[in-house]
Amino acid sequence: MPASWPGSWRKFPLGIHLLFSALPLMFLAWGLLGTAGEGFHRSPTLYPRPFFDPEETAQYLVDSWKARPLPLKERIVAVWGLADAPEGGVDPESPSIVLALALARAGVQIRVSDPGFLEEAKPLLGERVAFFPDPMAALEGAHGVLLATEWPAYLEVDFAEVASRMAGREVLDCRAAWDGEAVDGAGLFHLVYAKPSYPPWLDPELLAFARHVKSKVGEEEGILMVPDGRLGTLSGRARWFLHLNYLLFPRRLYLRKPALACGTSGQYREWVLDWNRERPWKGTRRLRLGDRALSGVVDASPIRSLTPDETKALATLNADWVLYWTHNSDFRITDWECVPAGALP
Amino acid sequence: MRSRGGPSLTLIGGLLAVPLLLLGGAGVLPSAKVIPRGLWENAGLAWLAGCALFAVFGTLGLAFGVPFPIIAAVAVAGCLFSGWKAWKRGDLEDCRRTPTLLGRGWVLLLAILGLGSAALTLALPINAFDPLLHFAYKGKILFHHGSPTDQALMGIAGDSGLFGRMVTHPNYPLGVPLLEAFAAWLGGGWNDRWVQFPLAFWAAALPAVVFFGLRHLSLATAKVGALVAASVPMLYVRDFLAEGTGGLAMAGLGNTSSLGGWGDLPIAALLAGGCGLLLRARATPCKRAAMVAGLLVAGGACMKNEGLAMAGVFALALLFSGALLLAEGEAKSRRVTWFALAALLVGVLPWLILRSSLPSIDENYLSHFQPDRIAHFLGGGAELVEKAPKVMVGQAPELLANPPERRMLVPGYFGEEIFDFRSWGLLWPLVFIALFAPSTRKDPNQRWLALLVIGGLLLYALILLVTPWYLPLLRDKGIPERLMLHLVGPASMIVAAWWARPSFPSSTT
């Protein structure tokens, strides 16, 4: 017995260790089932539902609206969806209820609509907001529409009609659920306030824009990437140039100081701070080159005149196109424009 | 090269790459009559040897300016010839007759884990930052332009110094991109899903080569080693369910998976294969097995920068354990070990040559290994809080005012990992128990495995000590556990040998 004892006690920790094989087994099983549910395609729907912080969002919106000419009290916003989720319920903690109340308290005129829980929401929202059974009616004369619950009916909406009914052009998407290409195509600003859990290379607007560039730019051609001005965020998610570089390969994409921009996240931040400190865009002016190629928002183009360094780079790098962008952590088609170098004055 | 292949052709390309690499490795391995092994072990070893050879010789070709399509064509011919050689000498029949004595339940567990990991790798197209941008992008460069010296990679410096091409980690090894480009070349087109075929079997092969490496001790030891290795969760995923069952929805997504186009699992599998082959080469003894062992470890150096560090530790462990010099082992065992070392050194040379011509923007640790830098941090130098994201944007002034000592952070991180059962099971506590067992110290083979594991941990601790980045941020990104993953093979072998042989003899037979 004493001789076999050491061998026996060793079995115990080994057995415990083998039990941990349950973790990879679960991981593999759930991973395969999850991807099978989406037809084995990488897509944002594989990831948890995008969410938003209602108080933070309300504060951000109010602050940005305060900086605009239109007084807060005259601003009308339609909030679509009050339920926690499609077929979910409403309660005082529901994000859309909290958001609608916060905006209303700030003085914004709020019109709410929900296909399933409008009556239940009335006691929660009181008389601070106006209730609209018809969501399209809520848009008449509104300055913006805010999607708080992604009811299927809201996702199939015709944005041309939305644009025709609204006085403003802000489409505030708190669930990252609306088709950004369709929103932009109607001349509206698609502003996503959801915190997406899917990675940046799956962003639908990024992929739509990459398809657009591929259709215009030959594989042998070169593209000079040019920010339109100050870089507005340090967010790593805003490194859309890396993903475009991958998606558009073998097209040649060029960037200013790429060694910093493509380095670690710390180097990328240095690249942003350097750009904003050096202000290389200083002295350039905004340009209008007629209709935009993809975006329907004609008056928000990022195109500007080139600096002497950029003009020189176009020639030395044999680049045929200039890809302008406004630096944002959310990829918006509105922010991007690819123009032939020859079309620039 | 133009893309011609549609989805079905690219699938065929990926499907072809696996058996070709397997055949390529099969003929290079010593005959199954000389070093007996079962079919499962043979498949794992042959596939790893094929991948390592393709990575080493592909890198050699690229270093000397051979265009990738020629490398791929020569590889196909070489793989077919090698497979024919293995078939002619009757390896398959010999392997079929060699018992493994694994019970049905264990076979089922290993099969589900191995095949499941391959299936999950291919379930989605490449879907993580590092695999896409650090590796697949370079694979596209090789596939489309045939050379890493193309402007797409070299042009990051920019001719004018101001504008240039974009590429992340330009001086990363090209083993993973070579394998992806091989699958793309065979299929005539790049497909983000099917180029992963040659990367789908690392987790399946690792337990097989651990089994192979321990077979000469006893089948029971080999079984324990394989099961210990296969049960390490980190082989597939790290920190799974750390956030509770909500993490189930993210299984296979995010950057916690080890599977697919990352560079860490290939290093782990190739190092395990190298260790297994060298153990058997020394026990037989067999020069060919030793040389292939060296090439496998060299193949690891072609997969990710840390592979080069690991190759160095492998060589040093052999040296300091006495496996090369001391008279306690058989003379023939010592002699074959020199062949392994020679093959390793020759195998890493192509990468060192090619690396010297690639631009470096962020991964150049050699320049940070300066005595004064090491002494600074060992002497209580502060963490580089100025590199912290919040500090860079003017937040967290308390961090800037009171930065922690880095020397306290590094052992803390490793300590946390040793007891992170969700990622490692009981692997590391068992390794540390085994390391202190007399049997491990007495046997030269166990001693070099132990030195390899300890040396690997120490080297990675040193790397983290001198890293020019904000250490807590690296920790958030899964370092040091991604580094410790490289050592799963030798760690499992140490545990199995300790478990099965409490009074380990000093002989290697």
C-alpha cells in the first residue's frame, strides 16, 4: 500500500485537470452552433446585440444640440421603439424610456412611437412626451428620428419617405440596426450611438464602401488616403484605413507617416496627436466636385484641396485616386469619398 | 498573380494543401520501423513536419528572391516525392500495426477536441485583428506579388519618408502567410475562409506529438501526456466563461480564441513536435529524427517573433542540461542531439537573413535587451504610464503621479496565470510540482525539458520587463498567457513523466 500511494494521489490532480477539458468542449460546441446559426458567415448578427447607455447618450446629444443654431426647445425628435427589445416589455428602467425622459427634461420636444407597448409606456412617460401610434406621423416636421428598439417594421422603413417627412436630417441609431447605406442614400446622416460588440472589419458601411471603391478603382491603381482635417478621435476603432488596406488589396493605398499609424495602439495615438499638433491640412480649402459617387449627403463631403506634400506624393507614388475621410470611430459612408486625382483642381 | 479561383476552387486549394503538407512531412520523418509510432502520431508529426519544412524552405526561397509561385510549385513536387518515399518504405503499414492502447472514451475525447478545433477554425472566414492584418495581409502580398520585398510591405518607410504603404508588424515571420498563400495558390484565388485549412490542425496535432514523444517511456505515460495537453483549455481558448455563461454567445468570436490564423498555437505545436522527436531521437538514437526535430523548432521561429526566442531557449536548454556534453547519457544520444542543434541553427538562418531586410516599426525586442534597461526595471524602474491610453489623452493624472514598479507587475501577471484554472486547468501547478521532483532532475531528458520550460518563462518575463509599451495594456490583450501557450507541449511531457514514473531512472531507454 505505501508503495502504491504516491501513484494513487497523483491520479487526483490529473483527474481534476482532465475535467477542465469540459471547457474546450463547451467552447467548440457553442462556437460551432453559434456560427451555424448564421450560416457560417461572419456578420454583426453573430455578436451580442449592440447596446447604448441612455443617460450618456442623452447628455451627448443635448450637448451637441446646444452648440447648434436651433434652440433645444424648438428641436423635435421622434423616438421609435420603447420596449427593451422587440417583443420585450417596458418599465421605468427601459433604456428608451430613460433616454426619452432625459431628452424631454432637457427641453427637447419628444414624440414616441412603439408598435406593441405604447399604452404601457404612457404612465411611465406622462405628459412630457407626445404619443404617436403611427411612427411615420411622428416624423412630420421632426429634426431627427432616434431608433431605440429594433422592431422589424422599423428596419424595413423607406428612408426616402423618412427624409421627405422630416424637417431635419439626423437619423440617430442606438441599436446599430439600420442599413447605413440606405439611410445615407436618402441624404440623411446616419449617426450610430450604439456600442457595437462586432469588430470593425464587419461594419456594414465599411464593407459597402469597400465594394464601391473596388468597382471604381482598378487593382493596379494607387490611392492616396487624406484626412479632411483634424482627427476627432483617438479611438482605435477609427483605424479604418487598416481594414480598407486589407479589403482593397492589391490596390496600393498610401498614408502619411504609416509607420506610426500602423504601429501599436500607443503609436497610433501618437500619430493622431502628431497630426493634430502639426496641422498639415492648414491652408487647404473645402472643395465641391459635383455629385458624390456613393454618399447621398451632398453637402458634407470630406474633399479638400491638397497640401504641397500631398500633391507631390500623388506624383511620386504614382497614385491615381485620392481617398478623403473624416476621422470617426463609427464608419459612416458620408465621411468617405474617393475621387480621381485628375478631377482635383 | 491574378485571382482566378471561385469559392469552390479555393475550397479545393485549401483541401489539397493539407494532404500535400502531410505527404511532405511523411517522407522526411524517419522510417516507422526505426522509430515506431501509431497512425495518429504519424499524421500529427508528418503534418507538423510538412508545415515546418514549407515555412523554413519557403522563407529560404523568399530570402534569396525566389518568387512564391516557384516555391509553391517546387513544394508540390517535393511533397509528392516525399509521400511516395514514405509509402514505398511501408510506413503506413508499420504505423497501423503499432498499438496506442487508448481506450475508446479517450479516443473519442481526443477526436472531438481535435476535429472540433479544426471545424471551428474553418467555421468562419478569418475574423480577428492579428490573423487578418498581421498574417493574412502578408499572405495576400505573397500570393499576389510573389515576394515580401514588394512595395506593399517594404513601402511602409515611404520613398519620400512621409507617405508610404500600410502594413502592421512588417518584420513578423512569414510562416503563417506562406501556408495561407500556398492554399490560395493551389486554389487559384484568395479566400479568407479556405486559406485557413493549413492552419486548422495545430490543436489536433499537439497531443499526438506529445504521445509520440513519450511512447518510449510507456504507453501509459504517453497517454497521460496526450490527455494533459489536449485538456489544456488555452490550446483552444483563454478565459472562457470569465464573464459567466454570457460568454457562451461569444464562443469562437473575439480575440480569446487560440485557433486559426494566430501565430502562437503553431509555435506551441511545432515546439511540442520538436521536443517529441528529439526525445525519441535520443532514445533510439536516430540522426534523421534529431534533424527533423531541429527543423520543427526552426519552423516555430518562422511563425511568430517569439518562435525565434523559443528556438534560442531550446538550444540553451540542451546546452545547460548536459544533454549535449555531459557523459551521463549514452554517447550516441549526445551525438544525435548535436544534429538537432545544427538543423535548428541552419533552419532559422533563412528567417534571420530575410528579417534583416524587412522594415521594423514596433517589434524589435533585441534593441531593448540592453543591460542598463534591464537593470533599470529590475532596480525598481516605473511602469511606462506615459504610454497608457488614458494618460496620453490627459486623463488619469494619479497614474502619472504614482506609477507602479514594473518589476512587481511581471511576476504578478505570471503568478495569476499559473492559478488561472479557466485557461490552463491544473497544468502549471502540476508542472511546478513535477519540476521539483527528483526524477525530473536526474534524467537528462527531463532536465532539458524542465530547463526549456523554466527558460521560456524567464525569457518571456524578461521580454515583458523591457517592453517599450504600457504593460497593463499588453496584459489586457492576453499576454503573458499567449506566450505561456508555447510551452504546453514540453510542460505536458514533464507532467506525464513525473506522473507515470515516480522513480525515474537516469537511462533514456
